[in-house]
Amino acid sequence: MRYEVLIQPEAEQDIEEAYCWLAEQSPTRAALWYNRLVDAVLSLETLAARCPIAPESPVFQREIRHLVHGTYRILFTIKGNEVRILHVRHSARDHLKPE
């Protein structure tokens, strides 16, 4: 099955913040990170269910999966033919909690 990958506004903001922080340290490294992140996200078009259930899933009472990208976790849901990217979080951060 082929999925349509939709990046939610919160995830876009997470990506922008991470990229800006990395770019302050090393613009080259930030660009490489971003390009690899795009590749990881696009891999979810065909193989989204390969990713494990995220620790946050029981708290939100819905199936949230995660894909590890370096030191970041891409949190997403699968519903029908859509993959929705919810957040991109550094793995050192606490797990996502309901607000």
C-alpha cells in the first residue's frame, strides 16, 4: 500500500527549530540532516507500518508510531492511506504528553 504523507504544522515547526539550531552549529551538517530527514519521511510512503509503536501511544489512546532519525524521533499516525507526521523531537526530550 502506498501512503500519502502529510506533515502537520507542529511537525513543520519542530523541523524548522531543529534545523535552525543545527545551522548555528554547522550549516553543512544542518543541510545534511534535513536532506536525510526528508528521505526518512518519504520512506513512510511505502513502509510506514515497519516502525514500532511510540512510548507515547498509550497516553494518547491511539496508535502513534515513531521512526528514529539520528538523535530525533519522527512521531506519526497511520489512518487509512494517510501517514500524518505529528512531531519531530530530539530523543533526549521527555516523551510527548497531552497538553
